[in-house]
Amino acid sequence: SESPGQYKVRDLSLAEAGRHQIRLAEHEMPGLMSLRAEYGESQPLAGARIAGSIHMTVQTAVLIETLTALGAKVRWASCNIFSTQDEAAAAVVVGPHGTVEDPQGVPVFAWKGESLEEYWECTEQILLWPADPDAGADAPYAGPNMILDDGGDASLLVHDGLAYERAGEVPADTRPGEPNHSEETNVVLALLRRVLQDDPLRWTAIAENILGVTEETTTGVHRLYQLAESGTLLFPAINVNDSVTKSKFDNKYGIRHSLPDGINRATDVLMGGKVAFVAGYGDVGKGAAEAFRGQGTRVIVSEIDPICALQAAMDGYQVAQIEDVLDEADFFITTTGNKDVITADHLSRMKNKAIVGNIGHFDNEIDMAGLAQVPGVTRTEIKPQVHEWTFTTGERAGRSIIVLSEGRLLNLGNATGHPSFVMSNSFANQVIGQIEIYTKAGTDEAYPVAVHRLPKILDEKVARLHLDALGARLTELSPAQADYLGIDADGPYKAEHYRY
Ligand code: NAI
């Protein structure tokens, strides 16, 4: 069977540059640093073997080193082919106390600009652990016992792998024109076919050991709920995304920062006075629209949900269908987590030099395969992750559009993702989620196999950990006021159904 690799990153000599950035990020991540102070001694994650799949950024480095400070062993991959910061990956492998010659950190399998094959091999690597001397002679895998996921690709490999292993075969590749055809699906099927042939009980062995998963994003959580509904979810899951201190902060304020960052680094085109079209007005869409508005851009929003459409209208945005604005908007940004939002036909009818990008989790929001098939279209690389697509026939001849990160999430492909302070909130939820599942497994309080949210009191704790750093002084409830509202003075302060 496959022997697990030590690590695979671009260049270990980038570690020093990465370490400086990590040191500065630690200062901006009070949530993670307070968890290190709170739990460093008691080591609640001792014995945890975490397979982590989140964009390998500087902020993720601080998350990884928080997990190890709490006792966990970790293997890591990025959850997107373009999102790794190579210096952060190198620094994590070298570790705070290691050297380039003698790395002592965490095995990372990630670099910026992976092929799809490499991407899925890296995801496979975080699920393969060196044999554990403590595991006993007949244990075939030391395997992970926890997954920390963003978008669900690590969980998908285990679930799909196990399903095909039980069925004894992996389905045939999909072809162009067939439903759900994508190059990436075929890459995954090929990997699972290889594993089934070489190592036919791998997924059974791996799945057996896994106590649970904590999932970072809207799209990954959506996949987990689908598995739970179909009765095929294999282990308990914590939906980190729907902690208030995650989706109402990272998805919104994080995007408000990192969307313009990505557009600026990619194109440096002025946003003020222009027109931006934002597809979707959920948490990410709200942050995106606000970012454009802050630059003096006129924003047009599309929605399928009447509540979100009305919110957009009340916030002062025009609500329209994409077809209405193809020759009007200078920027087209998708934030829906849905597929086929911008079609090849839309792309070929846009205003000359329109800038097109996606900030939702997967690259199926914009039909890039369809664009490549438009007759006569040519693609010019302006620089990595920035491509000009020029139409050469018909009345569009000579017009072009600029596509960012080949339709993959542009804030991580063209920039460095969300800033540390907002990620400290998201990742504090991740760490608490890992502790919850890992320490309660096998006890009366164990999380059953289902998708759970963290208790509100822990959500409030994450927020509390970030107030001092901003000089925010919280008002305390008097006992009489607490009594009047019928709540505990120490929280939770809101009912479960409160929407913030
Ligand atoms: P959400 O569910 O709050 O918002 C998505 C919105 O899109 C919904 O209001 C939905 O009604 C709307 N929508 C769906 N199909 C549509 C269509 N065809 N046209 C117009 N609107 C449509 O989800 P959220 O949290 O805003 O996340 C959106 C995506 O962004 C997800 O894929 C999520 O995983 C990803 N994400 C990306 C981040 C990044 O750093 N790039 C950070 C956080 C989330």
C-alpha cells in the first residue's frame, strides 16, 4: 500500500519569511492565542491525529500550531489548488524550533498552483499516516482520528472511497455532455479506482478510526447535511460555518476585506464610479456588495431568495438578473455556492474588459469549460491567475474579458484570503469544535452521528476573546436586568432562533 510522505511544499528556504508573517499574525489572532494559554497545560488534544484540509495560509499556520500546542498531531493539505502561501507552508514544515536542514514541524502537502491530480494526491496524503507504534501489530493504519475540513474534500474522499469499496467498484468516468461531468470528478474517480485496486480495505480502516469532523464553510456544511439526510454520514460533524462568530464575520467582513484585495492585486483597476454585479446576497454577497460600495462603485445584486433580494433592495442596491446588466457591469462576482451562475453565453456578451471572478467555494459558478469552447476565443495569460479571454468572431470580435483565478475563489487565488483577525474567530471555533468532539467521544456527552452546531455559549466565548484587542468594553448585566430578561448574566444571551 501507499507509504505516507513526509511533506511536500514548494521550497523550505521560504520558511524564515513565513515565520515572520506567522509571528505578526499571532498578534492579530487573540482567539487562537488565548486558547493556547487556556489549554496549553491540560493538552485536551493529546492523542488526536488531525487530517486538516484548509487553505494553507499564514492564518492557517497559526491554527495548525494552536492544534499542536494543545497536544494534537497534524497532517495538512490546502483545500484549493491556488490558495497556498508557499512561505507559510514552508514555515509550518520547519516548525518554530526546527531548521531547513532539520525540519521539526508538521507534514504539509501543499503549494500554490497544484494540478488537480496533485491536489487530490495531497488530500490523500493527509489521510495516510505513518504506522503508529502504539497502535498494535494488526492495526493496518495509524490513520487520522479527526478531520478538519473546508469545503468537505477530505470527508468526501473517505465517504466516496468507502462507498465504492463496499460496492467493490468505482463508476466509469463521466464524459462531456453527461450530467455532472467535470474534469475534477474524473480525477477523484481515478484516484479511488487506484486505491481500490492497490489497497482494497483502506477506507474501511480509515473510516473506523475517525471520531468526527469540523467543517469550515457553507458549501462543505451543505454536503454534510446531504450525507446526514441520506443516512450515509459516517461520523459526527460540527458545522463551524454556522457559528455566528464564523459566518457573520468571516463570510461577511472577511470578504469585505479580501475581495477588493484580490481584484486590486490582480488588475489594479479603479472600482470607484464603475458598476459591479454581485450574484448572491447571503453572508458573502453582503460583504462583497459592501466592499464595492465602500469604493464608490454602483452595485447591482442578483438573488433567487426573495428575502435576500428584499434585503439587498432595502440596503440600497439595485436587484436585477444578470441578463439585464451584461453590457453595463464592469465587475461580475459570484458568491452563491451554486453552479452555472455565469454561463458561457453570459461571458461572451459582457462589456469589453469586464473583470469576472468567483468568491464562492467551488469553481462551478462560472462555466469556464464552456468559455473555452466559444468559437474563436483565445486566452492570454496576463500573469498567473489573471487571464484575458478575447473573442475573435462576429460582432464581439476584438472584445475581451478578464477572468480571475480561472474561476476559483479569487480572494485566495489572487490575494492571501481573509486577514488574521477575522480568521481568529473562525479558527477559534474550529479548535473548540475539535476539542468538543475529540474529548467527548466515548463519554455520555459524545456527539451522535449528525451535523451539530457549537453551543451558543461557546460562540459567545469566541466573540469575548476578541473584544479586548479592539478596546471594546462590554456592558455587564445586573442581576436584576438578567432576571428581567430571564437569562443568565454569563450567557447565553440570545435564543437559538435569534438571527443577529
Ligand atoms: P449563503 O447561503 O449565505 O449565500 C448564498 C446566496 O446565494 C443565498 O442567499 C442564495 O439564495 C443565493 N443564490 C443561490 N443561487 C443563486 C443564483 N443562481 N443566483 C443568485 N443568487 C443565488 O452562503 P455564503 O455563506 O454567503 O457562502 C457562499 C459561498 O462562498 C459558499 O460556497 C461558501 O462556501 C463560500 N465562502 C467563501 C469564502 C472565501 O473566502 N472565498 C468565505 C466564506 C464562504
